[in-house]
Amino acid sequence: MINQSENNDKLSSGSDVIDKLLNGGFDRGIITSVYGPAASGKTTLCLMASISASKQGKVFFIDSEGGFSVERLKQLTKDYKAVLKNISLMKPTRFEEQEKVFDELNRLILNSKDNKYSLIIVDTISFLYRVEKDESNVHELNRRLGKQVNLLNEIARKKNIPVIMTNQVYADFSNKNNVKIVGGDIIKYASKCMIQLDNLKGNLRKITLIKHRSLPEKSLFFEIKERGFFEASGKDNKFRIF
């Protein structure tokens, strides 16, 4: 069961970098979307959040890309065995299977009186959708994806728990500086918080708060190390929050 004394408005992300960006962590009761290119840190962010949330309750983790790694979890925490006991891991390989996992979400969390879950993660919400999408089925797939996202929103609000869903991006060929997310408006409208990750030079990354209910847009530079995210150090102001 969730410790009600810890059930405040925020869930620590498990990372000082992200907690600094979000003034304490992920908001409960809303969907937070995290998007960026491959190797930008999306799954590591999810694992760190899982470690944090597992101390308060169970984590429902949907891994559609096969990115969940026990070995990576071992690097992030010595208490990985305790963390794993509190993670319900689902690994759909087709969009239809992902829909069945969402049926389980509906049964185990939304329609359950036992509020034992402290976090829901979908990594990545659009991967299997994108695999099956083509010109002939786009409207139907959009409807089905929208149904899944609406369920996440309903669970977040009614159960007052944070939901994190990661997403892929693609380039806008008419404007290479304009990054677009897969699922477009379906994802944007449902997300009260949106975080963009970017790969820079070498191991340097950038995390930007694009959208939030009460916080302004801001960015931090960080590096991914064995133990997680670490704010980039150095005298140059480009490594500092702005």
C-alpha cells in the first residue's frame, strides 16, 4: 500500500537533475510525457522513477520496445531485488497486445479499491502504434491510441498517481529544427507536463521542460553515468540552468 504520509503532490524522480527541473519531482494526478531521440535517456529516466516509486508502492511498467534492463537497474541501485519485487512488468510485442495490457490496467488499477500502485510507466506509448500505422489504418489506430491515453489520464486523476509515458520523435523535413512527436496532438492534449531530451556533443545531454501547469520552460544540461543523470559541471554558463 502507498504510505499516505508520503502521498504529497510530487513523486521524486530519483534524480537530482529532474527534481531540480520539476521543483521536486513528477506531479501526481497527471500524465508526464518524455520524448527524445534514441539514447537520450528516456528509459534510464523511467528506471530511476521506478526505483523511487517502488519505495511507496507498486509500479506498473509497460515496456513496448524491450528497453527494460535488469542489468541497468543493478547499476542504478544496490536494492534492485527489492525494486523488482514491486514492479509489474508487461512486455507487449504488438499493438493488439498493448491494448490487452491496458485492459489489465483498467481492471487492476482503475476499477480496484486497493490503491497499491504508486506509478504507471509506458515506455514507449507509440512504438507499436508506429509499427502498424499506414495510410489505410491511420484513423482507426489514432482512435485506439487515444483510448489508451484517455485511460491513463483517467487513472492518474482518479487514483492521484503520476503517469509517465515516453515517446519517439521524428524530424520535420520542412523545418529541421522543429522536432515532432509520434502521436502528435493525441499525446500533447493529454499531457499536462512535457519534457524533451536531446543528445548533444559526446555524453552531454539536454533536458527541457516544454510544458507544465505551473512552471516556466527551462533547461538543464546533464550527463548519463552508471548511477543515473548528473548535472553537467564546468565554469561555462552553457552548463547551467537558464
